[in-house]
Amino acid sequence: MVMNTLAERIKIARQHAALTQKALARQVGVEQPVISQLETGKNLQSAHLPMIAHVCGISAIWLSDNIGMMVPRREGHGDRNVGMIGQPDLTFRYPVISWVAAGAWSEAIEPFPPGFSDRYEMSEYDSKGPAFWLEVKGDSMTAPSGQSIAEGTFILVDTEADVKPGKLVIAKLADSNEATFKKLVEDGGHKYLKPLNPAYPTELCAHDCRIVGVVVRALMKL
């Protein structure tokens, strides 16, 4: 596999589509200097990658992470006994926010106010409602065995996904300014927030506990 840089892949994608920088910029909805900066590595913002991939007719995950083929093999072509495993297109982008912002989410009048976030990450997940990424802090969800979410993992939170016992959730407790990441469990008619790490205590999710959203994806950045 040829290990191209992101800047090189963007240029290769544009050339594959036989587009000038100006033509690509117009179809993506940006100014020409933005494409120029992306191709020279001066600007590595990921927000425009899904649209660039769409306009150029290439795989979004190849463009963003150099995974799979630039142009996936179409079904019915080539050796009938050999097929390519489809890779998900990272076509949805969500803001990366702080734990304080997440804790204030349920009280926000406008989900995405101006300046809400200056960083975005992509996912193939199509959220049911407004969604955002959080970077996990601490080891309260790191388990010695079974399901475990390590510190530094990025988790995608869907604020309108179905909330059920057994789901990993982001909640806001009345006595805290920040959101907390726990597993929602139910026992004896009461709901609790349980850490995956047994060294941490389980907390009662009482009437003043607000479930901000359900964790639907986890992404470890290396």
C-alpha cells in the first residue's frame, strides 16, 4: 500500500476527477486558497473531506485515513470469486466539545450556537438528533475484562438516541458542573450510573439526574 500523506491524497483525488483547484473549491463550497492549503499540508482541517470525496467520486475513508481503495471496486467487476469488503463512508461530521459544554447541553437553548466548537471529527453514524464527540478522561470506564473504554478514547454522543438500561450514557448530576460517562443500569425500580471500573462507586440516577445522550460510537486515536 502506498502511504500517501493527507495532502497528497487530496491532490490525487482532485486529479482523478480531472478538476482544477478552482473547480473543486466551487463544488465543495470553499475558496480556492482552501484547496491549495489542503494540498500543501498547510491546512489539515477534516471538515471538508467528506464533500471533497463526494465531488471527486472516491472513498471518504481512503481520503481521510488511507484505508481501502481510492475507488472501491464495483460489484460484478473483476474476479467473481474475490470481493472487496466495503468500508464505511465517513460522511457525517460532529463537533468535539468539552465535558463542561456537554454538562450544559440539556440547558442549552440552541444546540450548535456560533463558536460552539472549532474542531470536528467524522463518522459513518447518522445520528437521530444533535450529536457530539467527547474525549474520555480518567479510568472510571476502563475495566479489567469485558467492555472497556480507555482514557483518550473519543466517544460519539447522540442526544436523541433511545435511552435504555444497559446503554453507555452521558449524564449530568445536579451537584456537578460537568457531564459524567457511565453505564445506565436499573435495579429494584431505580436507575443507577455504574462505572465499568469496579474501583469507582455506582451513583443513583435520581430525578435531578439528566441523561444528556447515549454513546453510540467509540474511536481510539493513536
